[in-house]
Amino acid sequence: MSAITMYSTTWCGYCQRLKSQLDREGIGYTEVNIELDPDAAALVEKVNNGNQTVPTVVYADGSAQTNPSLAQVKAKLAAV
């Protein structure tokens, strides 16, 4: 089971960077492409005041971060 869900797009450079950092650190995640999943796009819009801003990371406790750094993800995972 993944520790986080990352909402992304195929063309998002910030998403690619965060994915490579998570892979390098061995942090599991489920990726959801908001261009292919209208429900996911709606969730991202809800979290980001109507904007489809990615990466949006959602944690097991339901909280979310938009375009977090690796350090922010690690800190949040340690707190959850």
C-alpha cells in the first residue's frame, strides 16, 4: 500500500522531479493522472481553490500539500 497519492500530469516537470525524489528515497506512492481521471481533477481543484495545480499530494489522513518539497513530504509522513 502506498503512503501517499500524487495527482499529476504527464507534462508536469515538478511532478517528474518529485516522483524521482520519492523513488530515490524509497517512498511508495500511487500516481493519478488528472488528465485521464475527471474525478481526480475535481479533487485537485477542490484542494487548490479551483485550480488544477500539480503535483498535489494526498496523505492517508486526508490532508494534502500542493507542490511539496521532498523534505515536506518526509516531514508529513513522519507526523501521520
